[in-house]
Amino acid sequence: MNSASRRERLLAGLLGGLTAALVALTVGLVLVILARGLPQVGALLNQGGLGAAALGTIGLTLITALVAAPFGVATAIALSELGQTGRLARGLRFGLGTLAGVPGVVWGLFGLVVFVQGLALGPSLLAAGLTLGVFTLPSLTLACEQALRAVPEEEREAAFALGATRWEVITRNVLPRAAPGILSGVALGLSRAAGETAPLLLTGAVYSISGPVFGLSAPFMALPHHVYTLVTQHPDPTVGEPLAFAAAALLLLLSLLIGGVAAGLRARLRLGEGL
């Protein structure tokens, strides 16, 4: 017993230390980016283009959400509730897991061939948004399926025993219970998509634009591409690096905003469900 107790205490201490290290790393990253970036936002505003880059990032995030969220949730429902153990479901899960690990630059090439050239959308906000939507879809689908499968099977069986149809069980029992987890998966996917650079390089992102700052069928500016360009192509690195931190700080704030909104919605859903 004493030996087992010591092992448990050691394991608890190890897990506590790892948790503290991860929290410190996350907080440190956020503080460093904000501390170096926020004081330079004024300089970036004076340089111009910040509003267009922020607007482009928001537009990309919205298009990504419109593409990935409906299809991802629908596919997750099909996998979790309609075909849990079939060969097709297992094959689809394997494919989604594989696609979720494909690098962003490969998805950029996919977007270039399919959307920019194949559908003749040209280098544009729409082509980039569709690319990010497809890029986000596999990981979002798997996250949503995990949330759905976390709902206890007993709740489904109880609903069926009361005479509910499968559709009623899904819409009235499973989805409300899984909604907080689904929101977490969607928020994580959108935050990741908002920070992607490689797909944008091949689908229409530019450093500056002379026409309208926002148009679905035109090249666009985006914060992650702005960061990349300021670091790698600015003629004066001593000027470009601080400006890149400013753009990165704004991108980080956007990601925190997405996560904060999702957390607020999750809390309201859990309160409504009495969880």
C-alpha cells in the first residue's frame, strides 16, 4: 500500500509539474507576443494595410466556418450515430485522420489546382477561404465525432425506449449534450485556420492592395501572410520584425476572441443543460 501510495503521489506530482510547465509556456508565449507587438500597433497603423489585413483574416475565418462547420458536424453525426462500426465508417475515419496530418502547403497546392485554376476563381479571398475550409474539415470532423461519442450510450437507449426515432434522439438528446464539445472543436479548427500562412501563399494573399480592401473575387491581405512578409521580405529587418510582432499580436487577439466566444457559448449551453 505504501509503495502504491508513493507511486500515486509521484505520478500526481509529475502530472502537476507537466501541467504547470504547459500553462507557463502558454502564458509566456502570449505575454511575449503581446508585450512586443502591442506597442508597435500604432507604427503598423501608420504604415497602412493593417485594417485590410485584419478584414481579410476575418473574411477567411467566416468562409472557413461556413464550409467546414456544417459539413464537419454532418459527417461527424453520420460517423457517430449512423455508421459506427461499418467498413465505410472505419475507412472514412482513417482517411480523415490521414488528411488531418497533411501539411498546409500541400493544401495550398490543392487549392491552387482545384479552386484557383480548376474552378477559375483566380487568386482570391473566396479561393483561399474554400481551401482553408477543406483544410480544416478533417480535424474538425474528428473533434466533433469525439464530442458526439462522449455522450453516454445509456441516454440514447433511454430515448429509444421512450419511443423516440433516431432523428429525434440525435436532434433532441445527442446534439444538445455534445454541443459544448462541438463548439470547442469548431473554435480550435477556426483558430488554426486563421493562423495558416502556407495555403494563402498559393491562393491569392498579397502584401498590399491598391483596389477595394475586401472582395471575394480579388486578391486579399491577411495577418499571417503579413507577418511572414514583414519578417522575410522587409528591406530593413530592424523595422520589419517589430511590425511583424504587431501583426502577430493582433492575430493572437483574434484567436483569443474566437476561443473566448466559444467558451462563453459553452458555458451557456452547459448552464441550460444543467451540466
